[in-house]
Amino acid sequence: MQKPQLKQRIVIWRHGQTDWNIENRFQGHSDIPLNDVGLYQARRSAEVLAGFHPTKIVSSDLVRAVSTGQALADLVNLSVLTDRDLRETNGGKWEGKTGEENRAQDFERFTRWIDGNDEPAGEIGERRSDVATRALKAIDRALDGHEGTLVVVTHGGTARCLLGSILQLPIEHWAVVGGLSNAAWSVIERGIKPLDRNNWILVEHNAGSLPQPVLGEESGGDAKAR
């Protein structure tokens, strides 16, 4: 019997809700905790993600991400490793302000950034390309010598930068990757053969459940039925 090909899987998981999310404030590097709804979301999502049998959990070092990751760690008997390179975009002068305030005070720069322009957030913050570069380094460190399911607990903006970069989309097209809801996740997979190592596939996006088989792929029906 042919031995099944092993895979690497990454679950990119956004933290649960915070009060600043409700208020539409730019959180960035500000260390804002989960609110009661966010704590509930983290626990509920963790119960589902435990079905992946994760083998490692790595999180942004900001408390909203660590608390989210800990909900899963408690269920699967793992530790939450932290890496500051998984933080949200440094929002510069926009941090702590609402979208309405930033439009009023810095309209042209803010709207260009919202549209996907790769310029520093809040004039003195980070570019999306910078966020992708540092977050990918964190992913590479976490994957080094690792097989199985890696859960990465991060932030909405960082998640989009990671997905756009890993899926090799031009930066001007990263905006086509929709955002993650609080405590929702995306799943990417690849084989471990040398030729597969750069061929990540997006399996699920903005999900709240585990992936189901893709029946009828390429109009050929279920592969098991052929």
C-alpha cells in the first residue's frame, strides 16, 4: 500500500473581539485585551480548531492574540509560543483613532491606505510589505523542522498580508483577499516533497468550521467514486 503523502498545514487565526474593534479604532501595536464577547469567541473557535489536532501554536505577543491562542492551548495541551513579528500593522499616528477620525484628519493618506496603497500607515507606521516580510519570518521560524498543523494567532491586517504574500499575489491585489472576522481563520496546506514546498493552497478562508471534501472538483465528481 502506498504511504499517504504528508502535508504541512497552517491555520491563520484572528484574535477575538475587543472594545476597540466595536468602536472601529485602529489598534495596531496597542495592547488591547479581549472583551467578554471576544473571550467567548476564542473558546468557541478553539473547540472547533481542536479537531485539527494542532502540533504547534504560535501567537503575536499582544494580549488579544495570546488570550485567543491560550483558549486552544488549554484544550490540546500545548504551550502558546509568542513572536512579536506576528503583531498587527504599526498604525503610526492613526492608532487609537476611529476610522471617522482618521478620515477627517488625514483623508487622502488614509483612503489611499484603505485602498491598498503600500505606504506607511499613519505617516510614520509600517508598510504592508514590511508587515508581510516580518510575519513571514515568524512563519518560517515556526515551520523550521515542523510537520503537522501550525496554528498562527495574529491580527486582521497581518493575516491579509500573510495570505497575499504566501499565495504569491501582487501586493496591489492583496485587497481581494477578504478580511477575517474576529476569531475566524484561514487554512493553507502544502505537501512536504521538495517541489511542493512553495505551492501553498488556500483550503478555507474566513471560516468557522473545519474544511469539508471538495466534491465534484473540476466537474469530475468525487475522486473516491471514480
